[in-house]
Amino acid sequence: MYLAQLSKMLPESPDAIFSKMHQVKDWEASLKDWPLAHWVNTYFAYIEIVHFMGLFIFSASVIVTCLRLIGVGLTNEPVSVVEKNTRWFLHIGVVLAIGSGLLMGVGNADKLYNSQIFTVKMIAMIAGLIFSYCVMVPVAKAEGQAGGLAKLGMVIAMALWLLALVTFSITPTANVGIFHILWGGALILFIALQGKTRWVYAIGLLALILPWQVITHVFIREDLDAAKYMVVNKAFMYLTGAWITGLSLYNIFGKAAPTGSNAFARMTAYATILVWVTVGAGGRWIGLS
């Protein structure tokens, strides 16, 4: 109920945001007649390949650097060296992904202009760029220490990301995309945890997932009782989310965490990876909506 009330204060589709600016609507409507739009639609599959390549390149750079910030992965090198060696991959990947994304947007302007999930994706993308360039990069350069720019960037990017997550979670037909963020966090956590805590976490996760799957596929199926199915599904999702979030915070703030890392660096790493998972989930649900 509280999220539903909050949703009224959040940005909807670009069409709603610019409803009083008729020039924007007219410009959007004219895009389909541009020669560029016809070219994009002709070669859309090739542009999409470039888009995926860009996503892969910069995602790999972010993951490698962030895992090192957590204190795992390429631990034989200082985090500043890891960031320096992956920096150009980050730049190239971002340029390819955003450049190709803009072209794809020209070819699908009508669909995107009326999509709330597109708005979510754009908010999350801005947060992702701030996390990557204003938080992750300076923290990595400083061997995990946070300066003023990184702290300010963390506050701004975290607020934008939470705004995107809330909007995502209350949008019908797309809120299931929250599972992508949830399981992304689950994978990071399994890598980040150390010793016995990792196996306690894994056993606890399995203890939630197995009955969840059995109950919702055998006893309370969606095709037999959709209302009960949704209640059970949400209950297990909340329980699993609480387990993952709780142990993530336990890890971030110094327990079962690798030596040579600190809480701010670990928070930077988790948030930077997961905000880009949010962007990817938004793109997926734009395509399916």
C-alpha cells in the first residue's frame, strides 16, 4: 500500500513527464520518418549485437574491478592496478552500449516514449554511470578508500537506484524483474562470503528455494489457484530476499569478509554490479512488454 502511494509521486513514462511540452511529443512522433530510423530498423539486428557486445565488455570490467574491491578475484594485484587495466574496457563498453542503445531508441521511439519501464531503465542507467565513474573508479584508484567525490556520488546514485527499484517493483507485468536483481545479489554474496558462513548461507538459501519450488509447482500451482499461488510466491520471495539482504549487509560491514577490504569498498562493489543488473532487467522487460 505504501509503495502504491509512493508510485503516484514517481515519474511515469516520458509521455507523462512531458505531457505539457507538446514540442517534445511532436519531435518524438517525427523520429519514425527520419532516414536514420529507417536505417536503424533495416540493420536493427546488427546494432543489437553491438549493444550486447558493449554490455558484455563494460560489465566484465565492472565485475572484475568490483570483485577486487570486495577482496576476491584478482587478489594478487592491488585494486588500483586492476582498475587501471580494465579502465579502457569500461570506456569502450559504455560508448558501444549507450551509442547503440540510442540508435535502437530512434527505431522504437513510440514504444519507449510510452513505457514506464524505459523511465526506470534510464534512472537506473544514470545511477549506474555515477556508481561506475564517480564511486567505483575513484575508490579503486585510492586502494579502496573513499574521498569526498565518492561519498557524494554514493548518496546520489543510491537515491536514484532506490527510486528505480521502487518503480520497478510496483509496475505490473515487470515487477517479476526484481528477481534478476535478487539472484544477482545472491551470486555476488556466495563469492564474497568466506569460510563456514558461505556454506551456512548456501544451505539456508537451498532450504528456502527447494520448498518454494515444490509448493508452487506441485501443491499450489498458478493454473489451479492463481491468487494463492501469488501469495505463496511473494511470501517466499520476501523470505529469500531478507536472507540474501541480511547476509549481504553482514558481509559488507565486516563479518565473513576478506581481509584487505573495507565496508565502503564492499558497498560500492555490490551496488555498482546490481545497478547494472537493474538496467539489464529493465531492458529485458521493455522487450517483453
